[in-house]
Amino acid sequence: MLKVMIAPVTRFQQNCSIVWCDETMEGTAVDPGGDFDMLKEAIAQQGIKVTKVLLTHGHVDHASAAGTMADHYRVKIEGPHRDDLFLIEGLPGSGRKYNFPAYKPFVPDRWLEGGEQVTLGNLTFDVVHCPGHTPGHVVFVHKPSKVAFVGDVLFRNMVVPVHSVLKPRDNLSPAPLKPPRSEPYPWMPFVWIGVAALLAIGAWTAVVLLARRAAAASAPKPAIPPDERFRKAVAAARSWAQLADAVREYIGATTKTTTEVLAQTSSSLLDEVLHQGDLEKFSPWGPRPGDLRALKMRALELIVESSEEVAA
Ligand SMILES: [Zn+2]
């Protein structure tokens, strides 16, 4: 059966636990942080045979006297977890800082891992690694008596209530794996961008073409020389009236007066052209029979005369 006696040690009043098995009287002090003479006396009064030293962590007020105690009883030191080695190596310096007596430096003989067990006589303690207060902090749990030596780990309750969220009929078999749904690559945005680009190109082209057309419309057309226009009009004439109109327009377009034109060409030509045109337009009997083609050829003599005059 587990027996426990609390001995507050050091000026930090750290609760050092003197623990023993009352069947074998084997025991120890958990976390002998200091005041070793006082601990030694209490252990002797209870008639305890010290078989090991137990440490929960490496702080100065918990572990300082462990080396001296282990040396005094010729026992080994168990705990804490290896991660507190740096604290234990720094104990002499920490002790000087807090004016502790010069205790024997030490390195634990057995580092503890969570899940391991330590024994004391007929007592068995479960080791729980509780990093936080220090990285290598361990807790010794004696399940039969529901007692734990927790060092500086703070527990709200020793028994942590755990309620399962599962219902008795819950199906615990894993859900069947579904292949991930493959989403098609979204092409539509690119299609819309392409359509927009084509529309923009079309609009730009239309604007450019309209601007060119407007510029062409506003640009002054090269004036066709009267001679050229007359030549074409004569060639296109299909009737006496059209030939007469062409001659009239030509005479009107040149700077020469009719009199001047008449002076340069045979009056019979002009007379014939104009008279035939008038007959065709206004006479109920129509033009006199004649060779339109021959008259067209002769009409061009008007140009020859005027061109020579211009050239001269
Ligand atoms: Zn501490």
C-alpha cells in the first residue's frame, strides 16, 4: 500500500513527497529539491529504506539535492525525461543564483519515457510525459490508489471525464472512397475573350474603312479634261440626240464661244449634228436618214482642232 508524506522544502516551499511501500518499507523522496538534512531525518523517522530517487523535472527547487541524496543512500536516480538534461546540467549555476547549498552535480541514471513504469517496493507507477512546464516533465501515477506525483504540472482534475460522441449504432466502417470529380477545364472565358477580340477587330476595321471612304469622298476629284469627256461621250452616243448633247456640253465646257468653234470647223458639221439631234427629239418624223457612226467620227474633229490650238 502506498504511503505518502509531504515535506515542503527550500525557500520555494516545494512540496517534496516522501513516498514508500508499507509492505516492504522501500521508498524515496520524489523531487528532493533541497533541505536534504530535513528530508533525511523524516525518512529515518519513518524507517524507510531508500532504494532510488525519483525526479519529475529538472528545476532547481525539485532536483537540486538529488545527486547528494543518491550519493548518500548509494542509489540510482530515475527521471525525468531526457529533454530536461539541459536544466539538470545547469543546476549548479541555478543553485548559486538562489543561494542554495552546494549539492552534488549529477546526471540521472535512467531517463524516463511516457508509457514506462517505475517501481518502489511492491508499488508500480505509470510514467506520463507531460512537456510544458519543462520539456522533459514526467508525472508518476499510482493507479490503485489514484494518486499522482505531478511536480509542477497543473491538473484541474485528476480524473479527466471523457465522453464519446459515438452512438452505439454508429457505423464505424470507413466511407467508401469516391474518385475525385474531374471538372472540365473552363474554356468558355477564352471563347468570350476571342469573340470580344474579333468584335473589337471588326469595329476597328469598320472605323478605318469608313474614315478612308469619308476622306476619299471629301478629296477633290481630279477633273476630267473636256476633250477626254467629249471623246467618251461621243463614243457612248447611241442616238443623234445623245451626240448632239455631247457636242453642246463640249462647246459649253470649253472657253470658246460657239462663234469661235464655228470659225474653226465646218459649219455644216455642227449644223448637221445639232439639227439631227433636234429632229430626233422634237420632230414627229424623226431624224433624216444618215450615218450616225460617220457623223460621230467627224464630230471628233472638233477636238483635233481645239487640241492643236491648246498645244499651240
Ligand atoms: Zn518547476
